[in-house]
Amino acid sequence: MPIVGGLDIHRKQITFDYLDTETGQVQRGQISPADREHLRAWLARFADCEDVAFAVEGCTGWRYGVEELAAAGVAAHLAEPADTAFARGRKRHAKTDKTDCRHLRMLLAEGRLPECWIPPGHILECRALLETYHDLRREHTAWAQRIHAVLFHQGAPALGEGTLRTGPGVAALRAAAAAHLSPAGQLQIATALDMTDMLDTRLHELRHQLLDAARHLAGAKVLAARLYGVGPVTALAMTCWLGGKDRFSSSRKAVRFAGLDVTVRSSDRKGPPGRLSRQGPPVLRWAVYEAGKTHARSSAPDYRYYAQVKDRCNGKRAALSEARKILRQACHILAELGDDALSAA
């Protein structure tokens, strides 16, 4: 390739380093401020070049950088951050933006760049919706926990299960707060209820968007139809993060990607018990775990195995085991579909 380079994207500036392989000239500098407009103007210099490639590290900000590179006709390569850092070897000098750019450029030129998959635009949009939905769910749970904590802290009667899900239950909660809590406690409960109402409204809207996206994605429809306990949202999450041709060479790597593999740190055959790596998309891990918990139903096809693991360990371990099974099955199904999994149903 005549021109090969690297971009190090930060919030304030983009540092570039590229080599013209025909002349041997290296250009270095910065693009400031770091936004689409200035990056697009800088990329105009390659308008008459036929073979240009840049590597971008897969950290925050890579999306608009890759999109602008593609729009300018420049080949974009997304580098996996951890493997890229490992390829640097032992640190002998201070790490700077300039050295990062040079490192990316050299790896790309030598064909050693550990690349990430660059999803299509509609998959990136679905990922963003799923991440927002997950964040709102966590925030809703946090506010509900605050309500229980305030009631317990001031000695009020405990809430029944599902109190916050019904109108009469919320009315009973307000009455209990007025009868048993201090003025500050009543304000805390009122604020928490207002926040949960707002979150419920937004969650309802987002869920409709996710269900519509799942209906129009081939991989999500197939997964929801073939896997027990996998609903449209879970199927959409697995398709968005696991779909694509030749994404994983084995289903074990898909489990590791989701952060559900067990890691063990040991020295001289001694070490603490294994724990989950929790590396990878939290949304995918949450969705698959929720699907794994559905096998606690007596009607589930894998209920007998779930019950055995629950009796031997606990329910959480059983749900994790089922979640790994679901991930492996989904990986095989999506591998059969290939890129068709990401197409419109």
C-alpha cells in the first residue's frame, strides 16, 4: 500500500503518523479540535490517492473516525487495544500519542495489527440502544433499592414483593411513607418514585424500538425461535455482538468474549477460587444471564441439569452454566448464518 498510517484519537486532538512507502517520507502532526469536520478536512489530502490505509485503536471515539475514513475512501483498520498493547512488548520509553501512532502504523505495515471487527452502521445503532436500555434498567433497580433502604433505615414496614409495579402498591408506599417517615425521608421516597416513573416511560419506549429492531434482523429472529429462554432483546444482543462471518473460530472464544469464562490466578499450584473474567460487553453478559435463569422453570428443556447444579452449588452458578450453553449454541447458529445474520429479515 502506498500510504499507511495510524491515528490516535483523543477528545481534544487526533495525532497522526503516516508513511508514503513510495517516497519513504513520514508525516506526523495533530488535528485539533477532534471532530468530524476537522478530520474530514484533513482527509481531503488523500482524495487523489488510490491505496491509503489507516489503523485506529478501538477505544472511545473510534466510530466517527472509522466512518470518516470510509467516507473519504480510506481503508480503516480497527485495532484491538489489549492485543495492540501486548504487541508493543516491554516498555522502554515513555508512552505518548506519537509513539502510539507510530506503533499502529508499524503493525499495520508489517501485517501484524490485531484487528477488531467493524460492525455495519445499523448494528452500531442497535448496540447503542441496547446499552442505553441496560443503563436505564440498572438505574431503575438502584432507585428501587434506595426506597427499600430508606424504609428500613427509619423503621418503616417492609414492602411486599412487586409493590412498585402496581398502582395500588405505589399508593400504599406513599401512605406508609407519610405515616412512618420523617419529612426528609418522605422527600427521598417521593423523589425516587418520580425517577422510577420517568425511567419506566423511557424504558417502555426503548423496548418498543428494540423489539422492532429484533423483528427486522434475521439473526435475532432465528435465535429467538430456536433457543429456549431467548427473547427478542437477548437475541438482538447476541446477534449484534456475536454475528458476522467467521467472527469466532470456536464457541469457547465467544464465551470468553462475553466475559463468562472462569479465570484462575495461581502460583505454585495455589490460588484463589476461579472467578468470572467479566471482560467484554456488559449488556451481552446481562442478557444471556437472564436467559439462563429461565431454565429454572420446570417446563424448561434443560431443567434437570439446572436443578442438579443448583442443588450442588447454587442458583446463580446454575444460571451461569446455562448462559454459557446458550452462548455456545448461539455462536454455532450465527456461524451457520454468516453475514446473513446481520441482514434484514
